[in-house]
Amino acid sequence: MSPHEERFRIALFPLPVVLLPGARMPLHIFEQRYRDMVRDALATHRRFGMVYHDWDRHGPFLGEEGRVGTVAEITQHQMLDDGRSMILIEGLERFRIVDGIESDTRYFEALVSPYPDATVMQGEELAFRRGESIALFRRVVASLSEPPSALPEATRDAELSFVLARTIEVEPGFLQRLLELTDEGSRLERIDRVFRAALD
């Protein structure tokens, strides 16, 4: 790790789902530790970290170094009469856990660092690659008996893989592996395989 690498402290919400950058997700907050987490987030920057963790399959959450998650921002909050709440979150940038933190809070916290792409493809090559995935996506949509009324904005000139990933129904492990890839072209290739399978 570079000594100049940015690090920041964040609360963690481990759940058996994957929040992708740009995606929105409703959450029902009922456990006391996460009520505390949401309360503290609302009082500060409205953010916490979502980390994929299946409690039944993976056991206790240990906040291991290297785990990749997504910063979540609370965009809507509705308090219920009994202290529970409903929130809507939006995925922002990815992060990597550097170290778990033992604190006096009930919820999990960790020291994390940004997890940016180290993109192999760039410029026109990347734009062309995105164009191929957009064309394949449109073929899949055209093949549906009931196409969705609203489609995501897919463009060659901006990050595309996480936009397209939000349109497919796959198991969380697939999305987590996608989240961990640091190359847009590699993510698009994996998504294209799903599209091709749907066409076949």
C-alpha cells in the first residue's frame, strides 16, 4: 500500500446483497446496531459502507482486510413509530477495507481506502468496447416479450458496466466478483456472457 493512499473511517453494513455504484436500494432498518448507524449517518454525512456478507454461508462478519464494498448514501429516510425506519440508499464509489476498527459503537466500523479502476482499455478502444456491449444489450431488450418501460441510459462515453449490471438478475456472488474487478473491459465481458446466454 502506498504511504500516500487516502484512507477514511466508515461504518459498515454487512448484508447478503451487493450495492453497485449508481444503484438505488431500499432497506428496512430494524436491528438496534443499524438503527444507531443510520442515526449517526443522518447526523453527519448520510453515508455508510455496504459490504456483501452472507451470514449463513460465511459465518460471523470479521471485516477482513481487502474486502471490497460500496459507499452508500441515504437519499430518503422514513422513521416508523416503533423506532424502525425505511431508507433508500444510492451506491457511490467503491472502497477496500484496510483494517477493522474496535470502537464503542454497536455497529461495525473500518478504515478503508478508495478502490478505483486500473483500466487497461482507454479512449477510443474503450468506447468501441462499450458500443459492443450496448448493441448486445439492445438485442436482448428487443428479444423480450415484454420490454421494460424504462431503460438505463447507456453511453459509450461514461462508465457502463455497472449500469448494465443493474439490469440483469444474477446471484450476489457474481455481482461481488464484478465489483472487485478493476477493469471496465473485463466487467463488460462478464456481463456480455450473461446477455449472450439470454439470447441463446
